[in-house]
Amino acid sequence: MKLAIYPGTFDPVTNGHLDILERAASVFGTVYVAVAKNIHKNPLFTIDERIKLIKECTSQYPNVKIDQFEGLAVDYAHKVGASVIIRGLRAISDFDYEFQMALMNRHMNDSIDTVFFMPHEDYTYLSSSTVREIVRFGGNINAFVPEIVKNELIKKLRSK
Ligand code: ADP
């Protein structure tokens, strides 16, 4: 059974991420959601908060595990014995960056492949940053994140 990692910032996790994760979990034996510390992106949620939210939204998948990592995704994949990196492709605009990163990762470790999944069309224009912006300006995000994520976003952004 193949082990895969799904690395990302998940600031916060959205229905788009969960769509990709569900597809990946039905194909691979185990999927590690690998939450990047990513201090350069200056995340809204701390690493512990991001992990807690993902855990609460994925408890129904017995083969999904949540972990954190710092540094290169290929090194993390190697460390946990994974041979696949999962990424999501929303639109052509993602392609350039993802293609470059997949080839660079393969250059660094040829035994690890990147596998892309496409989300449901409803999520192709969805990102964590748009969700954060909508909440900041008082918009409705019910269709884009689980209830618990919505509540934490409102709490966090209103306290600022
Ligand atoms: P990163 O900083 O690594 O891009 P993100 O949390 O933004 O972290 O994204 C992690 C992965 O999830 C990326 O492959 C991204 O393309 C994918 N992703 C993000 N949002 C969506 C979505 N709405 N539908 C499908 N894939 C998505």
C-alpha cells in the first residue's frame, strides 16, 4: 500500500483541500497531511491551530494522518517513507508553479513522484487567501469551509 504526503500551508483548510484529500485517501494506503510551518507566508493561524482544524475535519478518514514539517517536502516524504507527493490543481494558473516544483522535487529525489488531483468545479476558484479576505469584509463563506473553520476564522479576524 503506497504512502503519500499532501504538503501545504492550510491557512486554513478549505473544502478544496478536503476534496483533494478525500480523492487521495481513496487511492493511496495512507496519506499524511503535512502542514508546513511556512513562517515566510506569515500565516494567520499558528501551526497548532492549523493542525487542530484539519484533525477535526478529517476524523472520518482512518487512513489520513496529520503531521507538520519544516524544510523540503521531498526530505519529509523520504523521512516518513512516502513515495508520492499529492498536490491540487485548480486551474491553468496553478500549473506553471506546480510543474516547476514537481520537476525540482524529482530532481532532488527521483524516487518520489508528484501526483495531481483536480477538485470539484465548485472549488476551482477557492483558496485559503480568498476565504480570509471574504471573512475580513463580512462576506459569507458557508460553501467554502466546514462550520468549525468558519467559526475559528470569524473569531480570529474579529479579535484583530
Ligand atoms: P501551499 O503554500 O503549499 O501552496 P496551500 O494550502 O495553499 O499551500 O495549498 C496546498 C495544496 O492544495 C496546493 O497543491 C494547492 O494547489 C492545493 N489547493 C489549495 N486550494 C485548493 C482548491 N480549492 N482546490 C484544489 N486544490 C487546492
